[in-house]
Amino acid sequence: MQETATSGVTQLTAINTAKILTSVILITCGFYFGVQDLRQVLYLCLHLSYCSWWLLEQWLYPLRRQQIFTEPAGSGEFMVLLLMVGLFYALPGFLAFTNPEPLSLITVAIALPLYIFGNLFNACADTQKLTAKQYGAGLVQDGIWRFSRNVNYFGDLLRYVSFSIVAGSPWAYLVPVTILLLYLQRIAQKEKAMAEKYEDYAAYQKSSTRLIPFIW
């Protein structure tokens, strides 16, 4: 029997709940394991600020809630998203709190720019597309979108890579690798749908990269 979605519950509702769960897990790790080093301080600042911004952005730009993850979510899908986005995505945080090695300044120098530029790419891309759609634009292919057809995904990946770098464990990279695989699947579906929707999408494909600006 096909599972029906709970009335009013969308994928975005599940993801928002998962972001709150991630925040609770990270704060719990802070109390349980304690903050022993700059590693834990930096990780909390980065990941909690990201989760807070994810929720705050929807309050600042209510139209976003009508544009992203609007598909209904049944109870099964809700739990999968909650466990994956809420629990699994907190893995680097757990590893950061259980890592006894002190955080080096080189690691900070690598992770912080990745996080900052990841946020900038993601926020600029989302804001530009949101504004363009408000004014009835069709295919958005200028501004930051002229460099990559999925520059928002690229920014998101940079952000999660920065979390893994701060965590300082090879296991932490399971999260960005998993996200990359999910995005590649989503990109393949999106490319096909966009090509059918916009006549000029083929030209846009030739003038831009699929994910990583100037590379691929």
C-alpha cells in the first residue's frame, strides 16, 4: 500500500526539523564531551551558524519556502530525512568533539575560507535566483550563475568539506561525499528537466560548467 503524506508536511518541514536536531546534537556534544580546544569552539561556531542561517533565511525570504523541497513527505520519508540530515550530518561534529589532537593554524587557514566562500556562493546564488523569479525571470544564467549551473550546490559542498577539515578525521568526509553523490543524482535529473523547459538551456550548458566553476 502506498504511503500517504501527512497533511501540510513537506520535505522542507523535515529538513528544518533535522537542522534543529543537528543543533541539539552538537550542543549536547559540547556539554557531554566538553570544549577542550579551538577545534570544538570553531566547529560549533561554523555548524551552528549554518543551521541558524538555514532557518533564518526562510524567515527573511518567505518565498523560499514555496520554492525549495515543496514535495509532500510521508512519515517514512520524514524519518529518513531526519536521520540523515539531522543525525548523519552531525557526524563531523561528534568526531570533532572526540578528537584529542589540537587544531593547527594551517587547518584553520584552510577551513575558514572554504566555509566563508561556500556560504557566499550559496547565499548569493539563492538570493539572485529568488529575486529574479520574483520579477518573472525565466532561465537565470547571469551573475554568479554564469560560472556554474549548480553554483549553490558547489557552495554547499565547500561548507561541508570545511566541517570535515575541522573535525580532523577521515570518517568525517563521509558526509560531503554522500552529499556529492546525492547532488550528482539531482543534477542529472535537473539537467534533463531544464533542457525540456528552456529552449536556451543548451547554449547555457555550453557556456557554463556543471558544478565546479571553470573546471567541471
